[in-house]
Amino acid sequence: MTPAVHRAGDAVECECAERCWILEVANDADDPACSIARARVAPGVTTEWHWLAGIAERYLIVSGLGRVEVGKLPPPDVGPGDVVCIPPDVLQRITNVGDVDLIFYCVCTPRFDAAAYRSAKAY
């Protein structure tokens, strides 16, 4: 890794099939150990059941209120400041149970690679 500043304003937020919006803030081959993306889920929306093959993920909730389902963990409500730890290869999804956008950062180790994304339809 080389010293760098990644600016969220330089990235483009994209709608994904998972039913949320993703802004890749830092995902660079020069830093293979970690990637960071901002996710945004609209009120009332539940993301698709999915898992990441070989990649651990942490959600750092920034704003809004969600209900997260991770593996067999009873689904807790999460809010600003909460961190959700998701081991590799574990089913996950999150529902925005509030009335404003749910915004959280996804920190992946090693860095996120789209080839690792698995829809629950293939589980």
C-alpha cells in the first residue's frame, strides 16, 4: 500500500441488483488487504440474501435504522455507531426499518472483488 487519500466525492454511486446503492470509496489493487464502500438502502427496502466467498465484511452504520440478518444470528436492529461483523461465506441481508435512508460503510477483508459475490439463489 502507498500513502493515499480516497475522496468519496470522486467516486460514483451505483445502483446494484442487491437493491441498494453502492459508492466504492477505496478498492484498489495496491491495497489488497481491505476495501471500503458506502451503502445506501431506501426506507422499506430489504437487500438480497447474499454472501461473499472468502471475504469478511463489517458494516459500520452511519445513519438510519436497520434490521440485519447474518447467518443464524437473531436479527437485531442496528443504528448509528453499530458495527456488524460478517464472516466469509455467511448469508446476509439488511432491511431499512426507518423512514430515512440507511447509510453504512462496508469494510471488506481482503478487498471486495465482484467475483466473490454470491446470490442466495445459488446457495
